[in-house]
Amino acid sequence: GDARVRGQTGVVSERRGSYPFIDFRLLNNTTLSGEIGTKKKVKRLLSFQRYFHASRLLRGIVPQASLYLLDEDYLGQARHMLSKVGMWDFDIFLFDRLTNGNSLVTLLCHLFNVHGLIHHFQLDMVTLHRFFVMVQEDYHSQNPYHNAVHAADVTQAMHCYLREPKLASFLTPSDIMLGLLAAAAHDVDHPGVNQPFLIKTKHHLASLYQNVSVLENHHWRSTIGMLRESRLLAHLPKEVTQDIEQQLGSLILATDINRQNEFLIRLKSHLDNQDLRLEDAQDRHFMLQIALKCADICNPCRVWDLSKQWSERVCEEFYRQGDLEQKFELEISPLCNQQKDTVPSIQIGFMTYIVEPLFERWAQFTGNTPLSENMLNHLRRNKAKWRSLLHKQHSSSRSNDHSGQVTGSQEQNLNEEETP
């Protein structure tokens, strides 16, 4: 059937389970590649898998992985962690283990309660939980980086940013709900490859969105599809739900890294002119976009142990794409060649050109609060550590003609060093 649903807003949204991404990683599986043969067959197979997965959810059958099979000790530790959910050193990896892989659902239920959103919007708890499960399950757990744990991490960061005094005093319940929902769903159904890959492999989503913010448009439309299927907001007036859908789109589309300069220039202009009026819904929405952009790329601003894990995960995802491109005799994308693009060099470039400019402006907006100062301090320390690791790689490569990998002992020495 038609995979598109035309809603009241006149825009085309995507039903869950329709327009499935081909999980190109399956093509790397030698046991499957001989049996499946063509990409078309893979696409058809995975289309069925996605449809079956969605239909189970529509019948209200929650996948086994989402059941809480935890003893009281684990649940007690998870509850204790939630009491500190506003702390910047919150360990989302530990929290995900304590919740049996349900970090996103558990976190969202808690935050919606803490912010009073359930009462304010008269949300049905069963429906709300079912919607959160739909969102969590629509992330690909096979992705090293773009998975539900990343979504939970971004949501926790967004919660911290929504509490910044400069912003918090102006936010409405609608602003808070939009911020949390956009953070939770901003990468939903991410295929583990980037937009250029989808374009050069002529993926149907690239055609659908005319090569513009392909992934972000898909994340947004998928979110709208899940909202409508869950009927979470069905009791609200039509014009309210339409506005929520459009604002969710505006927030999620802002995470397109290709629009980074556009947002930075606009933010710099507002700060230089001191003309932000947060009483104005339009200016509040812009700062929610900036907050989501910060939350999405805040990994380098976390404590080293957490930041390093995220860095290794995102680079692993890049390298998997590079392996696919090599397999299909495509040009290997920037940052995706494991032989040339090392984790330290990728991270140093990312911090210098993307993260630092954004977070320096965010700190300027917040008035250099303790959180902003803390994030910038972590960013500087982490960048220094990556520089030291890169230097060690180069020294090792020159002396031993080694591949450039840093040994465990070298890294242990680095961790014991005093970092400027």
C-alpha cells in the first residue's frame, strides 16, 4: 500500500514500518550475501521485517527486550540515578544497563512526570508508555552510535539545558514537552549511514526528500507517524496537535549538521545585538533549536570516560560505512577510512570546527553558568587528551612503522598524566 499518510497539516508523513531503510550492514554478512543476491531482495526482506515489527507494536505486543526483567537491586540503583538526572556527570551507559536496555523509556517517563507534563496535558499513562516504547524500539540497536542510548543521552542533556535559569523562567509546558520529545526522537530509525551515502546509493528516501535533510526529514515524519498511531495527543484540539507536529519538525530539522553555520550566524547576531526576547514564542523556539543542537553534539563536553566511549562508537559507525563503500566499490566518504582517519584526528577536528564555536555561544547566552563552564572545561581537557593520543600515535608510527593504533599501556599512561 501507499507508505505515506497525508495529515491534516497537508504534509506527507511516514507510517511506522513503511519506507524502511535497507540495513546495509546485512550485506556485509557473508552468510547472507550469497543467499540474498540482490539489493532489491534485501530491501523486500527487510521491508517485511519492519512491517512485522511495526504490526506487533500496533497490536500492543511489546517486544520481549522491553520488559522489565530486573530485580529490586537494579531497580533501586536506577531510581537512585534518576534522583540525580540533572547532574552533568550522569552515566547513561550505566543507567541503560540498570534498566535492562530501557534507558530511553524509563528516562522519558520520569522526566514527563518531573516536569508535570502528564498532568498538564492530561496524558494517559498507558498510551504514553506505549508511545515511548515505539520510539525506543524504532532505533537500531545494532548501530554503535545512533541508537536509543544516544537518544537517551541527548534527552538527559536537554533536560539539563531546559533548567538553565536564562531559559527556564520563560519556558511553557508546551516548550518543555517539545524539547524532550524532539531530543528523544531526533534520530529515530537512523540507518547507521549518512546522507551522502543515501544519495550516492540512490536510496528512496533521498529521492523522497530531494536530497535535502534526508535523515532529519525521515526522523521527523517517523515521529509524526508514531504520534498519530499511538493517539497520545488525540484528545487535544486539532490545531494544537498540528502545531506540535510542525514545531517538532522544526526542532529535529535543526540537527542537520549542514545547517550549522546558518544557526551559528543567527545566534551570534542575536547575542551581539542583545535582541533575544524570550517572552516571544519565536525566540524561545529558536533557543530550543540551539539547545537541541547542543544536546546532540555534547559528547565532547562530558567527562572523559563517557566522552571517549561516545567518540569510539561514532567512529566505529563511520568505519562500518567506509567498509560498505569499499565493498560496493564506492568512493570512501570523509572520516570513514579506518586506515587514514584515526579516532583522535576525527575528534580534534570535530571539537575545533563544530563543537567549540557552538558551546562558546551557548555559554555566552546562558551567562557562563556553572554548567556551561563545566562543559567548556571538559571540552578543553578532552581535546588535550586526544591531542596527546594523536602525538603518541604519530611517534609510535614513526618509530615502529606501526599501523597507528595506540596500545593499552600507552592509553593507561595518558590517563595517569596531568592534563592541562
